[in-house]
Amino acid sequence: MQIKDVILTPGNGAFFYDDQAAIRAGVGQDGFVYVGEPLTPGFRDIRVPAACLSVGLVLEDDMVAWGDMMGVQYSGAGGRDPLFDVGAIMDLTSRVVVPRLLNIDASSFLTACSSVFDLHTGKRLPLCIEYGVSQALLSAAAHAARRTMAEVVCSEFCLSMPHRRVPIYCQSGDAREINVDKMILKGVDVIPHGLINSRSKFGVGGETFLDFVKWVAHRVKQIGQPDYSPVLHFDVYGWIGMEIGLDVQRIADFISKVADAVPEFTVNI
């Protein structure tokens, strides 16, 4: 299956790009926006609307296989790629990636990825390009084989097909209580993330976080179905170590304390 043309179109992501360094520094919030000066290079504000670049592979039978290039929420943090720049990514894709795409067989997913994502000037391509273009290549391979994308992935990586439903994990954002209730009412498998990304949300010695964990467990029993027992998964963004120190035993003791507070549930942190 040959690719006869490539379409690039800018768009909006579903969420936002956030300056994690500024948030960790303790900036305030005003509604949905953060108040203060950004600290991470590339950010004009602490929270900016997510941008994306969609890539469409026009196949020889005129079907268009789409993928979306974009960055992660905390761009530029912890070794992540810098803030997504639509213009720069479009330029690099047009110059380097598009010629490669026009010269491959899109019916073989891994082989196509290997060719398209070869090093450029001795370095790996930005992950946002690999992320979006691999989506489009997977869609193209699935179309060529008249199979689902899941079937193509299992075949290419020599995996057996799943025989049961994949658990769904939901993220609450900052509207924790309302969104936890929604997750419970819908019977989500893994809840609630919690977005524990600042000192105020973690609390002195982790007490605010611990109270939230207990509240989630109580709420599950209060409004959930009798047989509903989700995995409780919390993302604390490194605040255990930042608040109580980096001693491994103290960190383990704190995690055990959290688990012991809700013994009826499996807890992931």
C-alpha cells in the first residue's frame, strides 16, 4: 500500500500544556488558569491551550489515514521534549518525514516505522512526530489488511489477542469531587488520578492527600454499586519525596500508611 500524498493540518489538542516548574513553585489559581510567571522555556503563560498537527496519509486507493502529533501536558519537564511548536514541527515534518513517507510500503507497520523514524542529523525525531505519524501508519496498515488496529499491533509484536475488556483509567483533573462521583456512577475500573501536583494538594506530611484517599474510598462505598471495587490510582507528581524527603524507607512507610487507610481497595501510587 503506497502513500501518494501527505496532508498536514494544524489543530487544537483536547487539554492544555502546563508549566510544571511554575506549578511546583506554588503559583496560585484563578479559576482554570494559573497566576504568575512561567518558568519553563517556551511557555508564554503557565497554562496554554494544547496545539496539535494532524497528519493525513493519502493512500493509493484514496483512503486517508490520520494521526495527531502533539506534546504532553508537562512539556519541557523532566527531560521531556520542549513545548509543542506547530510551525517548527510542520517544517521538520515537511522537509524530513514527508519524503520518507512517500517512499515506503504502508502495509507493514513496524517496517514502515523503522524507515520513517530513522535518525535525522544523528538524533531521534521529536517524539510528537513519532507519536502522530505512527498513529497514521497504524491506521494505514489496518486499512490495507482490512483488520482493526488492535489486530495489527498484536500481529506485528507477536502478541495474543486480548480476550477480555481492557480496564479503563480516568483522570479527575482539579474538579476532584464532582469527577470522582461521575467515575463511580459509571463504574470506571481505575480511579481517580487526583492531580496531586502542588504542596497545597498534598498537604503537610501528606495529610491532605491521605484525607482525599479516604474520601474516595468512602464515596465508592456510599454511592457505588454493591459489587463495584475499583483500583484506586493516584498521581502525586513526586510530592511524597519533596514533602517528606528522599529516604526510601520513609517513602515506603508513607505509601504503606496510605494503603492501610483503605484496606478494602488495591492502591496504586
